[in-house]
Amino acid sequence: MIEFLRIRELSVAPRNGGPRVLRSVSLDLNSGESLGLVGESGAGKSMIAKAILGILPESVHILEGSISLGGRDLLMMRSSDRRRFIGETTALIPQDPLTALNPSRRVGKQITCKLVDILGWTRKAADSRAAELLEEVGISDPERVMRSYPHELSGGMRQRILIAAAFAAEPKLIVADEPTTALDVTVQKQILSLISLLRKVHRTSLLFVTHDLGVVSKVCGSLSVIFEGKIIETSCVGAFFRAPAHPYSAALLAATPKYTDPYASLLPMSDEERAIVYSEIELADREWNNER
């Protein structure tokens, strides 16, 4: 397999000082494969995604490390070249389709804007591509939907539109940032199946950001667990669910509801398990500070 995404020792911190938000993060994702990035809220999952896409908040900055896409180090490129390269090779499926879509623009224009504005397609070719993609994501009347505004469509249809927009320019990498959070369970299952199918058809790499281990088991081939900005375990999905290697990973798995035993009590992380993780993070911070 050819490695497409490569992150090495990436550290991110607030500009006004304070502890690191990301602590020496390293990740690898091969072409055409899928990686789940799992952790509780505030662990740093979306921060990694934003660092890859070049959309970090102004309040933080990259202290050190590298992010490579297709063998090109993004952090060594001029900002204008980096923006164009990211636009040509990556796409984002955001979390909330209602807020992600512009309420004042018709759906068709929002699917085709990247094709026209960044890649230089003609409007006619872009509209034809948008209609094909809407059919591909299961929308039976693409012409009507392209003329519609987001508020005129259901949540499931809006998410399908965002998926169509993400795949429009045949990206090499798609970053999905909890794309099913705002959907009910039935629609969630449909969207996950759709993402998996399109990824395989288009041979696209997928970084799937989520706090839901059940979602990862359906969509991803491997996963990385993050806590307090630090990757504490990376494993293939099957091995992880059979025997997680890290105490925090085991606690995270134990806290997941089991549909085979709906009345079983959830097992929160013990003080001892949490102390192990924090001691590892404190040690990593001391080593990092000593190297500075």
C-alpha cells in the first residue's frame, strides 16, 4: 500500500501559552484505507483534522512536527500553494449539515463551487457532475434538489448533499468529522453505508473522526485512540475489539453500551486507569519540555 497521509510528532499549543493541545501526534493512513480517530469530547480529534485541512483556529499554532499528503510536506509549502494543494487533494464532511450549508445559496451551487472556483470546470460540466453525484448518494430527483435551498430538505438529504460535495472533485483524502452526530439511528446507518461504499468505489482514503466506537467498527479498518491530545493506541479494528492494549482503551470499550446485553451496567473509567493515562501524559510533557 502507498502511504498518503503521514503525520509525525505534531504538537499544537495556544498562542498565548499554556499546555499543548496536541502532544507529539503521529498518524499514518495508506491510499484507499480508512482510519478512525476515537476519543472523548475535547481529546483533540477535531484539532488533528483541522491541522490537516489547514483550518486551525487563530488562537492556536503548530509548535513542531510535519504533515505530509502524497509525499508533500504541507508545513514546508507557501500558504497559497498549500491552500490550493489541500483543495485539490482533500475534502471535509462536516458534523452538522444544517450549519455547514449556506442557507442563502441553492444546493447545486454549493456542490459545484469547488469544481468551478478551484479546479476551473465549466458551469455546465460541474452541474452535470453534481447531478451524477446526487444520484450516486441515493437522491432520486437531483435536478429538483439542486434548485432547492437547504431548509427545504430533510437532515438526511442535507448530509447526503455534503457527501456528494466531498466526493465531487475525486479527492485523495476525505476527513469526516462526526458526520452522523445530528442524525437519527436509521439515517445514521444509511449514511455510514453510503460513505463506506463511495470510499471503496472511488478508492479514497478516509479519516473518520468520532467518539462512537460502534461507528468505527462499521466504517474503518484501523483506529487510533486519543486522550488529552496524545495518541495512546493504534490498532486494526478487529484486534482492538478483541483485546485493546491500553488501559484507557479498555475502559473506553467497557463504557460502550452493548446491544446484545442492553441491561448491563456501563463501566466508567476507574481512578487507577485514569491515573495511568495522566502519568503517561505528564511524563511525555516533561520529556518534551526538557528537549526544549
